[in-house]
Amino acid sequence: MTASPHPRGAELALLATILIWAYSWVVMKQVLQHAGPFDFAALRYVLGALLLFGALLATRQSLRPPPLLPTAMIGLCQTAAFQGLGQWALVNGGAGRIALLAYTMPFWAVLLAWLILSERLTPRRWLGLGLAAVGLVCIIEPWHGLGNTSSTLLAIGAGMAWAMGTVLSKRVFTHHAPTPLNLTAWQMLFGAIALVIVALCVPQRSIDWSWGFIGGLAYSVVMASSIAWGLWLVVLQRMPTAVASLASLGVPIVSVLLAWAILHERPSAMEVVGIVFVLLGLVAVSGLRLRRG
């Protein structure tokens, strides 16, 4: 049996998340002209966590944390590892390519959800997974080598970390039912603490407190780290993990287009072929669920 169609609100939340996160990869690449990767990531998430706790107070929601151990694990995976590794990968990699590689996340998330959450893999999801996998192989082009190997591996590692955070979030929602805002705030706090420790231990360039840096930090804190993460947890709460994760592949596709337009990172012919396969995978997985009778 298939699950009942997810609400229109979840679809709109997913669309907004895609647009916000897609542009954030361009911002993250640009901000490296003004700060080291870990300093920026630490600042972004410390401020993001403070903003979310302020939102909890403003909306009179409980400040009581969800179960600490799983919430800390979500923060270490979903905030510290995903963002830290992704920002590090951008030092030597293009924004569009790194975004595409980081979004191997859905492949790991679907398999982890199957193993940990016992979510059924229907034939339609297997088809979508296979098409998207072919697309990412075309994008990576392993027959030409991995390009900048360290950047490539960092980006894929970021995707794996996010996948684990995604599955752990779904499990916490299922067993403990925290509000999306509460879980987002607490996991971000744990992830921010880890990023601060890394930033203090790793030598980096001094921060250039220019308007470009401040604007990039503001967008990343308010839009990408706070609003979009909250929307993403709403999506996870209301959609099957496999559908939400594969649909989120729209982020790197839009990122490639934005990086081309803004950063002049022209995609190769094989990357274009890969994007087409990824889009076909999205249609196979979620096309039926987006139609209403």
C-alpha cells in the first residue's frame, strides 16, 4: 500500500527549501574570499542557533531539549559534518559541482531509512534511485579521474553525514514528536559547538569584516541555516524520507544554474546529461505524488 498524499504545505515547504539552499552554495563560495571555511561555518551556526532559540521564546514553545544523545548525533552529522565538510570542499571546488556531489545524500538516506526505519523501497523509488545514480556518475565522470580528489571526497562525505542526520531526525520525530523548531534549534546548537572547536583548532585566514562577508553571513544565518532547516524538518515530518530526500536533488540542479549565471562556472556536457538523469529520477519518484485527482 502507498502512503496517503502529503499535504500541499509540505510541497511548498520543499520548494522554498530548494530555492534557499541552492543560492546558499553560491553565497558560501563567495564568502571564502573574506574568511576561512571553519570560521564562517562556526559563526553561521552559532548565530543561527541563537536566532532559533529566540524564535522558540517568541512563539512560547518549550525550551526543553529532545533526547540529548540522538539530538547531539543529529547536530554532529547534519550541522557540523555536513556544513563543515561542504564548506571545506568549496575551498578548491566549484559551487555547482560541490553542491551536486554533496547531494549524493539521497542515495545514502534511502538505504539508511530502509535499514534503520524499515521504510519500504517501492519499485518506483528504486527506479528513481537508479536514474539519479546514473546522473551523478555522469556528473562525477570517474573515467576522467575525480578532479580535485580531496574536494570530491569531502563533498561526498558531507552528503553521507547529512544522510545520517536525515534518518536520525526522522527517527526522533517518530519516537519523541518534538516540534520542528525545537529539534532544529537544539541540533544546531550541538553542531555549532563542534564547529567552534574545529575553528579554534585549525589555522585559517583572518576574517575580513566587509559588507560582502556580512551580507553572506546574514543570508546564511537567517535564510539557509534557520528558516530553511526548519522547513526541511517540516518536510521530513510530513513526507516519506525517500521521497523528500530524492526530491531535494532539485537543490544542486538549481545551484549549478546559479553558479553558471553568477560565478561563471559553466557545466560540462556530461554534467548536463547527468542533470537530465537526475530530473528523470525526481519525476519517477515523486511525480505521481504531486498529482491530485
